Amino acid sequence: MLETTKKTLWATADKLRANMDAAEYKHLVLGLIFVKYTSDTFAARRAELMRRFGDSTDPYHLSDATDDLIESELEDRDYYKEVNVFWVPEAARWESIRAAAKQPEIGKRIDEALSLVEVENPKLKGILDKRFARAQLPDGKLGELVDLVSTIGFGQDAAQARDVLGEVYEYFLGMFASAEGKRGGQFYTPRSIVKTLVAVLAPHHGKVYDPCCGSGGMFVQSEEFIEAHGGKLGDVSIYGQEANPTTWRLAAMNLAIRGIEFNLGREPADTFVRDQHPDLRADFILANPPFNISDWWHASLMGDARWHYGDPPQGNANYAWLQHMLHHLKPTGRAGIVLANGSMSSPQNGEGEIRRAMVEADVVEVMVALPGQLFFNTQIPACLWFLVKEKRARQGEVLFIDARKIATMISRVQCELTNEVVERIGATVAAWRGETGAGAYQDVAGYCRTVPLAEISEHGHVLTPGRYVGAEEVEDNDEEFADKMQKLTEKLGEQMARGAELDQLIRQKLGALGYEF
């Protein structure tokens, strides 16, 4: 039911966009969904309090309460704060906004409502994007959008409302990423990639960090994993950083609507130059940094303490990201990072030397090659690096997994890893680590293999899984290519000879009929 609702909502919202750029429009839609959510959860809590005040068996019961006393109690902020519900002033409640939907000043009214919510809830200060008064939508379209969002039912239960809103919000994030194309992928990592990182890392407690958190998908999936495995939301502390101010706000809203406590730093900022969490040592790091960025370097980064395995090249940040994350890990911590395939084998600009130092220090735990066409924004093939400060099992070995051929196409241009595939990868790593109840690990030709560091050294410290998991994935060498060309040439010669025979036969037949040529 919810799947159909999400698709219908998106189709209508996209139609209302008219000619407005998707990158701009997403802030209007997601901002309105957030306002509707805060209002619905506030109303649900208020209705619950009313019921409980009148129930003589409830701890909240108010005996002999007058209407004035009940009204006064309903205005007590603590009742809302204790269940992570934002206090919403009357002028910012959805009914007030909806009543003004057809007025020309509706954009200004929404901006004012957001300001009121921010004042009442300091945690949201600077997060809500007040851009409705200057929205470039055609006349009446913003009002129609308000009417559309009004149809999203977040229910009478605050927890249920949070779940529904979270799903709608994330679905819209994904659809906007697709609509925006290249730029959209910078704030959104496809769910199946995040699920794979989470399945391998199993972030069930402690501090979880993402130094380039986009719209916060890594955190949301971590929380879903914890709840699915019987844990509690409060079992992890969330730390993130994001340089893009509008994406930083999207992440904060994404976490706020789920009641997740978070620290995204004082402000949006560049992770390398203005690290918002310099003293943080995390239990788990999950990240999808931008691939191969060339304009990341600043003179202040020379000799930085994070470059433990060598100075990263100034023209490519891949090895800066890897080392930044290792620096921020606890001794017992684990990190999972999405990077371009070139990071596994590039020898230039000192990258090969840094990779060699990392391999020899035994901080590389698992390497996963991903299929192409997983991302909205790039066809660059990607891989997953899993790093540790100190290996608790399999010292001196690296597990290689080749997942390039086990994806499922979900459209003409995009694929995903199904839940079954994600579970298989997670189970393979768990077995390899020797985790309780995971079963015995076995190499599987063409899919996975555990490799000693000495063999990796023989391959020049290249970490491409296809090199190690079996002949099926190894690229043809020159000798095989020559053999293949010889066979193809012979076959072509046979076919050309047969063609000449058929040509002669056709001439004879036509000649017999009196048609010479």
C-alpha cells in the first residue's frame, strides 16, 4: 500500500514541478513533508495526552481537571520533549498552512512557520531551509503542492508517523537523485550499496561516523539494522560532516524526523581542512566520498597527522579519504568506504606506495568489486574497501569478493544488489571472520577467496578481486588473445570460402534461367 502511495505522490509532485529545476524543487517538497510531519506527530502526541489525562488508570491522569488546567498541561513542552516530538506553535501547524494554501502569500507563511518551529526547537536552528517566499514555481503550484502533501497520512501514532515519513522522505530523495542525474548522486547513495556496507560492518553499538554524509542515508540504514537485530535506537551515537550547506540540512532533517540524536558539527564544512570532529575515534565508519576529486588540496594539509601511510597526491583525494578514516577509527573499529575502482590498482603519484604500506600494515580486511550501473550519477565502476586498525581474525590475509556479475537490473540504465545478494556478502564475511553461528568459510571460484599478504605482494599490491578469485574473471593475456584471433581468422576464412561457393552456385542457377551477369 505504502509503495503505491509513494509512487503516486512522486508522480503528482513531479508534475507540479513544471519547469523548475529538480535540484531547487527538492528543498520545497522535502521541506513541506518535514513541516507536515512535525505537525502530525505533535497533533498525535497532543491527542494521546488528552486521552491519558482523562484515563483514571493512567499515570498522567488529571483528576477533577478543568478545561483551563487541561489546556495549560497540553501547552507544557516537556510532555513533547520526553518522546522526541517537536513543539509546534499554533501558527506553524499544518491546518493553518493548509487553510492559507490558495493565498498569494503562502510562500511567506511557510517561511514564517519554519522560523517559529526553529525558535521553539533549538536543535533545528539553521537546518530548515526558508526559501518558499522566493520559490520560482508558477502561480498556484505551491498551493497545489501543499494540498498534495496534505494527503500524506502519518497516522495517529507518533512512532508509525515517523516510519511512514522516513520512507516517503527517503523515496523522494532517491527519486530526486535520479531526476537530477549527475549532481543528484552527490547527496544520495543507493540503498543496496549502503545495505552492503552495513551488512559487513554490523554497526550495532557505539560511535558511527560518516565524514561525507550527504543526506544521511548511512545513518538511517545503520539504525534500521540495529532495530532489525533487536537493538535500541539509542545504542549508537551519530557523527557526520558535509560540506554542501543544503545537503547538510537535508541530512539533519532526515535524522530529525526519525528521532535520531546526531552531531553534524557546528556547520557545513570541508572535512579535510575544517574537520568538525578532530578528536573523534569511531567504532564504525561508513562513507561514500566523491570519487577522484582533484581540487581538494590545501597548503595547510602538508604533513598532516592523518597521512600515516604517506602523503596523498594533491590531484586525487582517494587516499586522503582512506587515511582520514583510518585516523578516526578506534583500535577495535571498522570502516567501509565506497571508492572508484582505480583506487585498487593505481600506481601513479605515490598511490601505489600508500597502498603497499596499508597492505603491509594489515589494515585492509575485505575488498569487494561492485557491478557497474549501481549509481545515479556515474558509470565509473566502484568497489568497497573495508579497513581495520587491528585485525581480530585472519591476520595476514585479505578477503576478496567479486560481486560484479550478481546484480539485478531495475531499469534500462540501473541495477541493484538484491537483499539476498547483500545477505550473501555479509554472511561470507562473517564466516571468514569466524563469527559465532556464521558457519565455515570456503573459497568459491569466481566469487570469493582469502589471500595471504605475500601473494598480494607478488601482484604489486594490486587489490582488484578479479585478480584473485579465479580464472573466470581474469582478463585475457596476450597469448590467449593471439590463440583466439587465430581461431577467429580461420573461421572467417572458411566462411568466406563458403560464401564464394554460394556466389558461384547462384550465378550458375541464374545463367540456366537465361539471366547472365
